[in-house]
Amino acid sequence: MPFSRHLKRSLEKSITLRSVYWSVVLNRVDRRAAEAPLLPRTDARQTIVFARLDSIGDFVLWTATFPALNSIYSRDRFRRILIANRIWASLANLTKFFDDVIEVDRRTFAMSPIYRGEIGRAVAELGADVFINPTLSRDFLWADSLARVSGADETIASTGVFNRMTPWQGRVANRWYTRLLDAPAEPTHELIANHRFVEQLTPAGSTFELEPPRLPLQRAPGERIVLFLGAQEAFRRWPVEHFAAVATDLASGGYEVIVAGGPGEEHLGKDFGRVYEGEFCDLTGKTRLTEFAELLAGASLLITNDTGAGHIAAAVNCPAVIINSGAQSDRFFPYPRELSAKGLKQIAVTFEMPCFGCDWNCVYKELGPDRVRPCIKQISPASVKQAARTLLQR
């Protein structure tokens, strides 16, 4: 393996090594970026910059706060800019909530001093009046560092939970904010945590109604069922043969079967074809993110691993069965029950184990990095079929 590739992989895995790399290289890059001259201001509104460089599902969940954020930072008073992870930036543009979306390649931003300097200068040149990092699990090298270079008069974040940084990094990063809002002390669904964060942004502590995530796509369901076979890591994927067993049962009801997955997961569609005897449409790795959202807006049901696909389904009001590991029990799935009154149709299927809530620090170390974890593998096709039938009958 070339040395540069080995270094990148090591930096991705080791928080300690990232800390050293920041101290030796990236700290200097950030300081220089913060000195960039401001662009001439042609807009009378204040500039507010939001920064999120986390995952697809995290962004989609955050859209639930947009009505409340709009009442606090209305477009007539604020020019709203988002620093967005390139993976899901197209969804941010779809919402039309922001005046501008600046796309950032998350990996390159952490690894390449040249690219990092370019992004840092672009943020500094905005001359932000307010900078908000709404990320619940903060990352030192990403949104926290952008708060530092922004030069904003007011910089806001939460104290965070499951922060991906060392205690020393946490102390350093906290100094880059003028306000640190309280994060939940107990395990809390991310929708509720985001909701509480926004309520703390108001001077009088105003309250807002809890909302589901929303993407502005017209719901037009057809007689099709989407199976999302992928997940961030192989050990988080429900076995393909289980998906096939469920598809066989549901296809007998006249539904078209569509399988999907992200870039690099095309092999999952081929694996599905080897064990599924019926006709199906293989879209694994073939849809852009906005196209996938449109696909779900026109589907009767989604069956998915614990991944961003389930949140997109909620945002376009597509009924969904979530194969839920329990590793991050109640933080992402299932959604709060009170959202059922707002039209949410979602069932999270689990196989309960004593190690629930491990945050993927799995006790079954002997399984290695790729073998499916027991909490996922032992979820039966029968339980998923039952959940699917329940949603299809509603």
C-alpha cells in the first residue's frame, strides 16, 4: 500500500493521530485561512453560517427544525449559508432553505492542507455575523475548525454527545465558541435533541412543536416496494437472503420489487439476484440522492437497514420498516411516538440483546470488521414481513 494511502487510512481511524496531524500541519493552515480578507458586503441582511459535515441521515433529521429556524433567522433579516457535506448537499439545495450551499468533501478537507485552506478562506471571506454548528456529535477537524476560521461575532454549538475528539481537543474547540448550549444528558432521539438545541437559540427560551423531517417532494405512491440493501459498513447489513425472503412474500401481492444501495454497493444487487427467483429492478449504485428521494416519494413501502434511507423515507412520507440493530438504541430509530399523529408511518424491527446501546463498540470482537452482528442477523424475515404487511394495510 502506498505510504500516502496508508497515512490517510490511519488518520481516518485514529483520533489521536488526527490530533497530532492537526497540531503539526492543519492548525497552521486554519490560522492562515482565518486571516483572509472579507469580501465586499452587498447584502444588507446579516450573514448566518450553518456548518454540517456529518452523514446523510443527520442532515435529513435536522430538516425537522427548519420551520423553527425560519422563525428565528428569517430570510428577510438573514442571509442563510450552509457549509455542507458534498455527499448530501443536493438534498440541502432541494429544501431551498438556504441562500447558498457550499459543498465540502469531508475526507479531503481533513487530509489535504491545500484543499482545507481553500475552504477555510472561503468561509472566512463570508464575514459571518453568526456561525452555528448544530452537530450533536461534534468533530474537531470539521465543523468545530470552521467555527474558528469564520471570524463570526457569535459562534454557537452544543456541548455535544459522543463527540469524536480527545478531551484535549474538546477543551481547545470549546474556546472557539461564544455560546455552548446544553446537550441531552440522557439517551435522547436526535430529533428531540435537535429540537431542544433550536429552542435554546431563542433569547426567551421559546418552545416549538416537534416536527418530523421534511423534503419538499410530492407524494405519489405506486405499487412498488423498495429494498435498501446497503449500510455504511458490511457488519451493519441484514443478510441479502433475508431481504429476498421478504420480497418473495410481498411480491405475491402484486408489488414491483426494486432494490437499491449506495455507490460501491452494486455487488449487493447481484447477490440479491442470485437468491431471489422473481423479477426485480436493480438500482444499487445507480441513483443520485435526489433521485432516490423521488423514488421513495413514489413507493408504497421501504424496507431498509439502519441507515439514512430510513430518514429520507420519513422526510417524503413513505412508510418504512427499519431493520434496527439497537447499537444506538432510540437515538435514530424508532422515531418518537408523538410523530405518528403527524402522518409518520414507520416500524423499527429489533432483536433485543443485553448489549443494546453499545454505539457500535461491539462486544463480539471475534467476528471481525465485516461479519454481520448478531443483533442484526437474528432479526427474522417473519418479523419484517409482519411489519411490512401492517404498514401496507394502513
